Amino acid sequence: MSARHNSSPLTHQVTLTVLTLAAFALAMVVGFGFYAAAQVDDTSLERQKIFIADGLKNQVAAVQREQESVTVWDDSVTNVKAGNQAWIEENLSVWFYTYYGHNRVYILDAADRPIHAMQEGKVVDPSAYDADKPEIFPTIEKLRGMLIQPPKLEGTDQPAKMVAEDLVSLGGRPAILSVMPLVPSTDRLKQEPGSEYLHLSVEFINDAVIGKIAEKYLLDGAHLLPFSAPVGAAAVPLLNSHGVILGYIGWDQERPGLTLVRKTAPALAIALLLAGGVLAFLLRRLRRASAALQTSQDEAQYLAFHDTLTGLPNRALFEDRLRRTLLFASQDGTRVALLYLDLDRFKHINDTLGHPAGDELVRQTAARLKHTIREVDTVARLGGDEFAIILLDVRDVRSAEDIAERLLLRLREPFRLIDDQVFVSASIGIALSSGSDTDADDLLRKSDIALYEAKKNGRGRYQVFAGDMDDLLLRKRKVEAELRKALDGDGGIKLAYQPVFAVDGRRILGAEALIRWGHEVHGALPAGQFIAIAEERGLIGELGKWALTEACRFAVTTELPWIAVNISPMQLRDAGFAEQVASVLSETGLDPARLQLETTESVLLEHNDTIASVIAALRQSGIRIVLDDFGTGYSSLSYLRRQSIDKLKIDRSFVRLLDEDKSAAAVVKALIELALALKVEVTAEGVETNEQKSLLVGMGCDQLQGYLLSPPLEPGQLLALPGVSSANQERSAARA
């Protein structure tokens, strides 16, 4: 009895001690666990807030990049100041809604008066701007101040980007506001300081925008919190530049620590006596949680520097790698090649097969590029259908050309897009580093110029940058400036007229106006040369209108049955071209039935509703449409029937070989029979011998033009021909 009694306090004491130690150990473990979980949750929450804040900054930057794509553009300045509402709608307002999702766009003139407004993809009255003006105007004033005194980049003398942005509240809804001036992209368009028009773009910070940010950083339940809703810890305020809160972005807070405790609680309850095992288990789970957080951070880092569609490096990572590569190459004495590639007529794929097919084409293209180059090289997607490839340790130009040829061959293989087999070509510009002083931006600029030359020279090819390409650009700009002066009345540009004869070779049916430019320094410039520059530099509309006006003024003073004027396909793409022609005819007094407009057959290949409607409007007014150089391109009989052409002109390249090549004679005969079958007139140009004339007449050609009959003539020389007397002379003779 005594022994049992004595042992009971000891057992109790031992038990109490063990229980106390166990409870203390458990409390330490549980306390440490909850403390660690809370710390993990807090760290995770701060990281989530940083993700949301960075995502919002990136969205603001994206709005600016999207806006900058059209604000630094000659066409924007020209068309906005000209009040071309259709062009503004297509390029500066509705397009921003449909393509980028910008909710509102306002265009302000130099006095900050609204001239165009778009809200939610619909053009509205410019007065709609007044409701948003109180919130927007401080940002406009900020930009105007920058235009008066342009800021510099911090720590440099370089000008900063001309943009003013802020977060604003429009109708109680927070939004991103970006304001940029419309400025020229080239030196050919001058704009006085203070006369800048402004482009205002607004993107509401709604659940869709927040969802894109959340998706990028793998956050759940992100949404916009109204002021009336309670704000929890997982929320970031939307502050404007004055520190005013416009709303909050909230999301479902990730709680990896709390989740961990919940999962380990049953194990802790069961393993009260196995403190060491529970502790080891808890530490192991903590390590897993840290690994999960690191994985989440790595994924976010990956998304920030890679293209989501293709998985390739994006522009930011590409530029960083290019600079690093050039630095290492300068230290090692090696050369770097930069290939700038884009797909030819990618927009046509999107328009005909849809954007999902376009995305699939980009993905397949990226895969082919990646598998064609070496592992040490880099291929990046810069945007749209544009790719850049950095080639390391390139021995010479030929090595870069070999790789470019392999890429072109690989891309010429058919693509399978949505059960359709599609053939696509690409154009590549190549630039090589020249030494330790090679600049990344300069190398990219050179490759871009080379890409432009590759496209201009026929597409589906590569072009290596040559030093004279810069000189060529300078020469083009000089010709452009001199052409502008000539069109302003500085002299040099004039029209010659080549008559078109009936089959008898004597009766004049009409005349074709041919533009000539006698340059004071370079002499007579080929028309094809300066017309191509005019098309490239946006002058073709002005040049074409001048030629049309001059030809109509001359024709109205003669007894010519008709006058033919060449027009560029680019003019037919202008929805207002038919009205412009009608205005010229009204101004000069020429009967529309006496005007023929000649264009190339390439216009038939364009599935362009604007071209079709312009041609229909011209023909409805009585003007006749002529296809020039027929037979040298690719045409379809269905296109010919649909466009309802009035006349075909057989190209001189076929006529020249008539009396030498039987196949050429067969082609000409087939073209004439085609014209007769379509019940349209046919003219053979370039007739230089009597044999050619006899063959054409025998084939049924009813109109002839060429040096055999008459070369292009000065206006006075043409008037001296029989049947082309001045209308004034005819009236004087009639009165006598």
C-alpha cells in the first residue's frame, strides 16, 4: 500500500512533466506552424500586390504602345487635319476598339476642340467629349506644357516620349487615360510647334482588363471593387496622379500557409506523441510550399519575357539578348547577324481564314524557325507576324545568307490551317555587326531597312543591308522634296499626249496623257521611278490629281473624242476618289464620257470592297475604265466580269514580238478574242512596224497606239494633227 501510494505522485509528476513537455512541444510546433503560415501568407500577399501593381503599369504602357503606333505617322497628321472622318474612324478610333479594346477615343485640334469622338466602338458626336472633359483636361494641359518645353530623359539630353497619362474616373468608372500628339513620322511632313492635334485614348479598368492582369500572374477572382464594398487585405487602390483613390482591385488571396496548416492538422492530432515526426513532416510541407511559391514566381518571370502565343522570347527579352550578344561578340572579336523576318500577306490569311488560323500560322512558323536555327541562336517574336533571329559567331555574309535560304525554304512548305493547306512565303532583312561599336538599335534599324528592300523587290526573298541603302533613302527623300516643289508650281512636270488611232492609221480616236518630269539637275526622270517614289511616300494622290486636272483642262479645249489618264491602284483604294474625279470634271467642264481612266490589272486581284465600289461609281457617272498592260499579270475571268471593265490594252511586250514569235502572236490573238467575247474594246500599244499593224488589224484589234503612228507629243504638236484642232478654232471656223 505504501509503495503504491509513493509511486503515484511520481507517476503523476512524470506524467505531468511529460504532458507538460509534450504540450509545450506541441505548442511550440503549432505556434511555429501558425507563425510560419502567417508569414508565408503575408509574403505571398505582398507579392500578389506587386504583381497587380506591375500588371497595371504594364497595361498603361501597353495602351501607350498601341496609341504610339498611329500617333507618330504622316498619314495621321495629314488625314486628321484634313478632317477625313472615314480615315480617322478606320485607323484612329473604331480600330482601337475592335483591335485593342480601347473604350473611348477623342481627337482634339490645336485649340483642344473635339473633332472626332468614339465610344465603345461607335462614332459619336464630338460634343460627347464635354462630359469627360473635366476629368481629362488636366492631363491635356500637362501634355501641352510638355510640347511647349519638351522634357528630357532623366540624366540625359535625349528628349523624352511625348505622352501624358493618368488614371481618371469617367462616369464613376476608373480608366486609363493616355494623351499623345499627332506628329509626323518622316521629315517630308512639317508641323509647326503648337499646331499639334491630340489623340486621347481611354481604356476602362474593368473586370476584363483586370482579368488579363490576373491571368498573367495566376491570381484567382480578381475584380474591381466598388467604393461601397468592404476592402480586405487582398486589395490594391487605384490612385491618380494627385493621390485620389478611384477604386480598388481585389482578388481571392492565395494563402499557402493556411492551406498548409489545414492539411497538416489531422496529422498533428494523430501524432501528438510523435513530435519529432510531426516537426519533420511540417518542415517538409513548408519546403514544398516554398517550392510552390518559387514555381509561381518563376512562371510569372517567364510570362514577363516570353510571347504567350508561341513561347518564344518577346521584344523585351530579345533586346536584352541582342545587347548582351553584341557586348560578348565585341570582347571575343566575333560577328553577330540579325535577321528580321515577317510573313508575306499575313493580313490576307487573317481576313480569309480568320484570326484563329492566323494565330495557328504564327505558332507553326515559330516552331519551324526554332527547329531550323542552332540551339545557341535566338529566335524571338516581336509582334504580329514579325520575328527576329540572332545568329552568333557568324563568319561572313554568306553564312547568314545560307541560314536565310534554309528558313525561306522551310517556310515555303505547306501549312495545315483548319483543314486547309496554305502556302506562305516570307521576306527577310539581314544586317551584320561591324565591330565593337555596333549598336543594337542601329543593327535592328538596318535589318528593318533590308526587310523593306526585300519586300519592295518582290517578297519571298532575303536582302542583306548595304551601306547604299541609307543613301538610297536619302535620295528618295530628296526626290520626294523636289517633287513636292514641282507640284507646288515650281516647274518641271508636264504632260505629253500619245494619240490612239483607228485601224486605218489616220483617224485619231483619242489620246493618252503621259506624265513627264524634266528635272533641272538629273534631266528627264523616268516616270516609273518618280511615280514609285510618289506611291511610297504618300504623294501619289496629289500627283494623280494634278495629272487628271491638267489632262481634263487640255481635253476640254480640243475636239478629241476622249482623253485617257493613268491612275494608281492606290488611288482606287481611296473611298473618296470617285468624288475627287467628279470634282475635277465639274471644275474643268469636261464631259465624263470623254474621260478614260487606265489602271493595271493587279487591282482585280484585291478582294477590296472599296475598289469595287469606286470603279462602279466611276462607271455609273459615265467614265470608262481601262486595264493597262493587260496580259503581263495574273487575272481571272470572273474578276473581269465582276468589275465590268470597258477596255483592255495589250501590253507592248507582246506586240513587239508579233512578227518574230508565233507564241506571242497566239497570245495576242487570244487576248483580242477574249476582249471581243467580253464585249469590250481592245487597244494594242507599242505598235512600231507595219507588219505588227497588219497582224493586229487582221486579228480584229480596233485601236492602235505606238511610234509607227505617232510618238508622245507636246500639246501644241497634238493640236496640229488633223482632227485634233482646238475647240476655239473649231468655233471660230464655224462662225466664219
